[in-house]
Amino acid sequence: MRHPARLGIALTLVLATAGCSSAAVDGPGTGAGPSGRASAGTVSVTSCGRPITLAGPPSRAVALDQTSTETLLELGLQDRMAGTANLKTKIPAQYGAAYAQVPVIAPKIATGEQLRAATPDFVVAGSADLYTKDRAGTREELDALEVPTFVSAVDCPDRNPAGRTPFELLFSDYENLGRVFGVEERAGRLAADQRAAVAEAAKTGAKAPRGEDRPTVVYLYSVFNGMPYVAGGSGLPSEMSRIVGAKNAFDDVAEDWPEVSWEEVARRDPDFIVIGDLSERGRPGDSAAEKRATMTRHPVVSRLRAVRDDRIIEVPGIELDPSVRSVHTLGLLADGMKKLGHAR
């Protein structure tokens, strides 16, 4: 940020040349010292099927979305960020001071021109669809500029070992980014703390009814033009449900956030409803209050026991997508299950 490179020149990945050791993708850290910074040497990781080899830690990283931004801030990397983009809600207070140090290259989705103007030496995204010709550019195009690109493992299910849960894939992001930036200790602590949070939530699941008696839940993410968007079977809420001993009522829909009808929500008659509050995004129907009002006014949905008896859990909507904050909502879900009597 203090010494921007000249626009138009080829961006280079070579940041250091000393050393020849490497860190395996799924192996232990590279022997970081007390500061969490790795010893000098090359580091190799694989991101969404693409190998990345760096001769030293990046110093001008750009995060293309809020998820990636908050992960890098949680890892204490604000002084090595040349830009951020695509903020959907307010940055949490705990990241406020760090976030203020990072230039915003685009308030929404960054274009290739905006990204190149930031002269990055590393780019991070939570989803692969941010790397397209009409957005930041394809990963191949950025490779040609010698700018390595990272995509969250959660968005690359076909490239990951079978059986790894979305949370474990998220934690692998922390660990791989820790290797890339030489902050393995901090990344390891973050992954360990969040694994412990998942294990704590799983205690609720162990005390919930099993099999066909599991409580069912609908996750109401947004209401657009009067129609509900709910969690389908491929998103993180299905994994959250499994952990706490519930069943996502729309598990059979192979999408993250499908549009459905209110009549279909009523037909599935969930035991409880999780509302994602997106009021900070500011679109019509985003707030939890608006979603509650829509359900109570609907001639069919208003008759559901979950609506009549206020068997509703409110959570931050952004935390229903995989991010460094998702374990917080997992804890809210576990606590809500207990308060509603679905677990001891």
C-alpha cells in the first residue's frame, strides 16, 4: 500500500529467493517461531485443484469478498492487504480498526481493472464465481500475470477428499492461508478454537432425538419479490443441522439457496424456523422483522405451529454462508434447540 507498483507492468510472484524447504498441503506447519511467521523458504499449497508455490509470503493481498476479508483480518494480516471488495454487511466491531487500514478497491464485485490497479501479489476469494472474465478475471488470466489465486475449499467440493465436512474444509482454508502468509501458529489456533466450538455444538446433537424423530428446520435466508429463499441441501445449514441433531427440511434440494414457494414451506411443516437477519444489507424483505411479518400475514404459513408458537431462532444471515463467523451461528442454533426443548 505504501509503495504501489507501476500500472501496466507484469506482476511478479517472486518475493524472496532464500531457502528451498516446502510445506505439504495437508501436512504440519513449517516450524513457525513465537510470532507465528514461518522460516524463509518456498511454500506450496493447492487451492481448488490449482497448485500454488510462493517464494515468500505475500505483501499485497486482495480479498474479493467479505468472507475472505474477515478471514485475513482474523489472521492479523491487514498490513499485508492491498485491497478488499464486495462488502455485504457491516464489518464486525472486532475487525473495525484493522479493516480501516485496508483500501476498498470496489464497494461491490471488483472488476479486472479495479483488481489490477491494486497491483496484488495474491488474491483470495470465498467463491470461484468471482474469478470470471466479466469480474476479477479468470484464474488463468491472473496466472498469466504471475498473480496466484486462492479459492475457499468449501466452494470446490469436487476437488476435495470425500467425507470432509464443510467446517473441516473451512478450517483447511485457515491452515493453508497460514502457510501462505507464514502465520501457521495463529491459523492453527483459529482452527483449533473453531473445532472446539463445533464439538461443543455437537453435544446438543448427542442429546437430541434420533432418526425420524429428529426436529426439522427451515432456514429462511431472504424474501425477494415476496418469495422465500431457503437453505437447500448443498449449503452449510444442512451441516449445521446435522451437528445439532436436526434435519434441514429442504435437504432434498441440491442447491445452496433455492427459491421455493410459501406453500411448499407450509407443506414441509418444520418444527422450527431459523431466520437469517440481513437488515444491514438493506434490501426489501431482508430484516428479521420483515420476514416474521411476511409469515404471520401469509394465509397458509401463519397457521404453522412454528409460526403460531414463535418457534423461531434469529441469526445473522451472513453467518449462514461459510465464513470465519459461522461457528457463532452454530452456537446460536445449538442454544436455540435447547430453549425450544429439542435437546436437553
